[in-house]
Amino acid sequence: MKILLTSIPVQDPIRAHEIYTSILGFESREFDPDAQLAIVVSPEEPNGTALLLEPCSGTFAEQYQKAAAESGLPIIVFGVNNVTEELMRLSEAGIKVRPDLDKPEWGIQNMFEDGCGNIIMLEDLSD
């Protein structure tokens, strides 16, 4: 069994699509603004797992997203080759970076806000 598609709640899928493609660096797999449909993929694995930017306004997912953010919990973890460089790049692009976490034995981690209501964690893949 393989994961083909997963979703994360976003307040506005059209805005999220813009952020995820133009700032975070994902590629658009499917985008239909009229249908509020936005699916992105990693350019490193264009045929890999896709991410549905799921509209959550007025749904149970909106409560989940809010509770996760208020608790400081990430909604998803993305892997990058250099967390420090990626966080610097994102910060320069206007993304709000969260304070450093402890550096666990299995890699450096840090979090940022995606601008769509979520906290995202980065894990360093270079270790």
C-alpha cells in the first residue's frame, strides 16, 4: 500500500496554492479556483504523494486546524536538505519562522507558519 494523496486544512485554497507553489516551491498538479481545488506535489517527486490543500472554513477541520495551531503542533512535516538555509529563505520570502526547537538526536527541526492557518515542521534530511 502506498500513500497517493493526503490533505491539510487551509483557510483559502487559492491563496494556499499561491503560497505553496510560489514561496514553498511545490508544483501544481491540479488547480481549479472555481472548484476550490488545489493539489500540489514536490518537484523532487512529481509522481510521489500529492498534497490536497483542503478548504476548511465551516467544517470540523477548521476546529482541528485552530486547536493544532494554538497548541503549537505542526500539521505536517516536510523534509529539506538544510533546515537552516530553508528557514532563512522562507523568512526572506515573508514566511513567519517559529523559534528553534531542541535539536534531537535524529536531526535538526524547526517550524514555520504557512500563512494558511498551519504550523509546518521541517526535518533535516542530510543527517
